[in-house]
Amino acid sequence: MPELRKDYVTDTWVVFSTWRSQRPVETKRQPSRPTTSSSCPFCPGNEQMTPPEIMAYRSDGEDNGLGWWVRCIPNKYPALTIDGEVKRTISQLLHSVNGVGAHEVIIETPNHSGSLPSLDEKQIYEFISAYRDRYVDLTRDARFKYILIFKNQGPEAGASLSHPHSQLIATPIIPRRIMDELREARNFYEKTGGSCIYDEIVEDEIEASERVVMETEDFLVLCPYASRFPFEVWILPKKHEVHFEEMSSDDRTALAKVMKDSFSRLDGLLNDPPFNYYIHTAPCDRKDHRYYHWHIEITPRLSKTAGFERGTGLYINPVPPEDAARLLREAPKGSAG
Amino acid sequence: MPELRKDYVTDTWVVFSTWRSQRPVETKRQPSRPTTSSSCPFCPGNEQMTPPEIMAYRSDGEDNGLGWWVRCIPNKYPALTIDGEVKRTISQLLHSVNGVGAHEVIIETPNHSGSLPSLDEKQIYEFISAYRDRYVDLTRDARFKYILIFKNQGPEAGASLSHPHSQLIATPIIPRRIMDELREARNFYEKTGGSCIYDEIVEDEIEASERVVMETEDFLVLCPYASRFPFEVWILPKKHEVHFEEMSSDDRTALAKVMKDSFSRLDGLLNDPPFNYYIHTAPCDRKDHRYYHWHIEITPRLSKTAGFERGTGLYINPVPPEDAARLLREAPKGSAG
């Protein structure tokens, strides 16, 4: 079983998961853009190459057969394992939790080369709905404190397979970046007698306008003031929403539109850049997090972090967010794929 | 001037430094291992290709000429700039500090291919002494709160030039990873009535022995319990030492021996792996940090961090430190170069 361990001194946690090193890796990027690949476990017709599906959107046809448009499977090389109870062990300076959790893959489209900007809004709506369905199902498991939905695009961003897919990891602890956001958002809420710091960001950034990429009735897309990475982009709901999974069908339609637009701009400007994105939402620990505000962070992988960043946690970024936002506002909209 | 900015919500700082993107990059690794390269600005004979030196170890010869065995120069594309006063600006959620600091390069050897395991202990002693000399000189500048000495080896680790060199960045803030260590070390000191948490790590890990790579009279080399990265290695002084720069000449001789041994093992096992290392020492802010304990952290770059790590700050590591330490104990000692 995998194991989570805390650093002797700081609140830095690590998941030890040895079988992860056995993952298959596509050695070369395919120069052409086929719509299916016979060797791809995520392509239609190859359903038997994956573990049995957890869920699929399919109008007819059998489980683990053809006919799906979004499909969710367990990760074959999971970072955490679904069976067992959560046990903490503390002995002097050594603090561990056994690696109970969930690790799933959400195949976003049957199209092997269906990159995000090339998908129609309906298909994006569909995989966002799958994010929500899987999220809601896993929140019923009281062993899990946090669920991160994320995507790695391109080998430079850590993706081992190119077929469009997202992932979800449920953890038995609340990870530190989430803890940091929760703590500071709660402090702000208490200090201001009930204001949300993310509402304040939305309001201030719309007023300042120089870091805004686009704005719709429901969402604000911006390059954050202290962007850690070149062309980092955040998508924030404009109204105060604590939980990602509580979005209505209309909200998901609006988000699909904004995601297609944002990734089309990144693609048009940076030509199919490798990137990661992830959804930050309130923990699923059944506590009251009314001061929090879910959002999406998109971080292209254009530069390498080095010893300075590893040693300090302080990032060096050559592209000011004001420049990044202006370029993204003016960008032609690409549709790689 | 560069600028440091704090994230709206969390204590994450970013240095914005636009000219960094103009750095020259060696596009290919040289397959052979020449001792000098005519195009390398760090090679003897090419001293005019760098900014004027800040310091050099040279028995005779002119400044910025031949005859040196360690040479220190300003970074041509600095992340921070040496002139000006430190000014903080706080406006609603936007918090910035102007980018005053120092960014220097320490050329470790005149030999273009003199990788760390191939250098003799005397030469390693020399560049460690240069680390100390530059460190002590910069601590006189009251604008600087922290000085990080670090090394990037290999393009995967963020090195843009292959000639062996380290770097030093002095910052007007204490970075967050250092703050985290200081805070927890102080908590431990207060809770235990005066014990150092790093002394405790040394004692416990020697007793447990399974994560120890090697031990000398003065230093312990280990793979830490919650290693974030495969084959992460720490070098800790066994006696309680707060400040790296207070090492005696004998201490530096002992450290040179331990560094040669450690990097020879990493090289013998992993065949010239890309890596970062950095020295964590107490801040140079003239405060009492008696609870702290300097050390070196070495992090090979064998895996990529992806969306999960970026989104959570929680690391996934496929290699348990007990396995890494055993393999490093048994490793043949390489000497790439």
C-alpha cells in the first residue's frame, strides 16, 4: 500500500507509490493528428486495455464497450489505493498516513486528438459534468478529506499518454496549498466581518482591468497579480460559490464556453503549449467553508523551475501578468487538433 | 527593476524579472568532454565575456585575466538588481517589494568538464570557501534578509550553461520554505526547552540507520524520511551549527570530502543525473536563530512534477528513501568528466 509521510520539520507531505514508475510512456509525440490510435488504451475499441470503467456517458451499448462520449476508469498505476482504513502513525519525528485514496482517469472525448480548443462546447460541458458526477460520488466516502481534479497536457507537463484525459485524486489529508488558501480566506472573512477574499479579487481586478483576459456574465478570466509561471491564467466564478460541484447545468454551460475560449487563446498565442490545470474547491470534509470560493488555475509549462525555486519556494517569472493578459486578449484563437 | 509580488491570498512570492528570458542557452549537450570551450564564458581565456569579476582566487595575474582557480562574477541576467532601496507597496490585496538583491555566479573550476565527482577534494574545498567569502561579504548589506547558495546541474535542472558553476541570490525577504523551517524549528526548541529538531533528526536517523547513506565524524548523509524526489539526499553537520558561514577550515575540508563522496555515489548509481542542490542556513537578518541548524539538500531531477503537485503542494515519489539509501550505500563511485 502506498504511504503518505510528513517532512520531519515542515508541513510538506509526500506520497510514496512505487508502482507509479512502471507507467507506460509514449516515447514520441505523434506528428500527425489521428482521430484514433490502435495502441491507445483510451481510444474507442480498446476499452479492454483499461481497468473496468467506473462510469461512462453512453446512450446505448454495453459497459466497457463502444458508444461512450466520456468515460471514467481507475488509474492503472494509482498514487493511492481505494481499499483499507486511514491509519496515522506518529513516532518521534516520523509522521505517516497509509495511502488510502482514489485515483481515477476521466477520458474527455473518444477523439484521440481532440484537444481542448478543438472540442465543441457541448463536449466540454459533458466532461465537466463527469468531473462533477465523480466528485459527488467520492464525497460520500468519509475517508477522503480532499479531491483534486486536474489535467496534465503534454509530456513536459507530466502526461504519459496524449489522448485527452483529466485525473482525479482523493486524499486522506487536506494538502498544504489548499490549507494555505483556506486559512487565509478564513482570516480575511473574520477580519472583514464576512467578506470573501476571492470576491474582492474579482472586484478589484475588474476595476484595475490590466490583468483581465476576458469577462462574461458569470466568469472572470485573469492573469493573477503574482503569477508563478509565464501565462498563468485563473478562471473565477464572479458570484460567490464555495463548492465546484454545486454548479448548475447553466453554470456548466457557461464554464464550458469560457474554457474553450481561454484554451483557444493560449493555443493561438503559444501554439499548443504543455500545461497543467486543476480545480481548487472547498474540502469534502463536511465542515463549513463558507469563506472559500472555488476556481480553476491553469499553468502553462514554458519554463523550468530550478534550484532557487526548490530551495526557497520563491518563483522567478520572466513574464509580468499585465503583458501576458494583454497578449492573451489580443491572441488569435487557435484550435490545435 | 525587477519586482517581488505576494499572491493575493497565500504567502507565495514571485520575482518578476523580464530580462531573464534573454539568457543564452546551450542547445545541445556536448557529447565529448573538452577541458575548455572557446564559446564558454566561464572558461579561462574568456574572462572578457562575463561582467567584471567580484572576486577570484588567483595566485598571480591580473583581475579578469588568467590564473584563477575559482572565480565569482555578477549574473549577467540577474533575477534581482543590486542598486536601490527596498520599498514595500501594499494596496488592497496587492503587496509588492521592489527587486533589490544580489545574483552572483561562482565558477567552481577552470575545467569546463570538471563535474563534482571528478574534482579533487582540494578544489571542492576551494569553491566552498568561495561560497563562504561571498556569503560573508553580502551579509554586511542590511538590505538583504536571506542568501541562498545553490547549484543547477544539467538542462533538465534549469542550467543554461554546462561549465560547472553555482549561484547565489540575496533577497530582501525571507522566502517561505525558510520561514517554514525556522518556525517549526523554533516551535520544537520552545516545546522541548532548548532542543534542536535537526540534532534530533541526526540522532534518530543514525539509530534507525536504514535511511543513512554514509556517516563521518562530522557529517551525516541521508535520504530524508519524506523525500519529495527520488534519490533526494541531505547532508547535515552532526554538531549543532546555526550558520553555514561559521564553518572552520577543518569543517570545510570535511565537507569537501563528504560532497565528493555523495556526488560520486549519485553519479555511480544514476550516471551523471541532472540535479539541484542548495544550502539552507539561518537568515542574515541579525536576529537570534539559535534553534536552527544549517544543511544541504540535493534533489536529482529524475521525474517531472505535474498538475497534482502544482495544485496541492503534495509530492508523489515512486522511490522510498530506504531503497534509495541502500542503493546509494552499495553504489559504485562514479566520476563523470
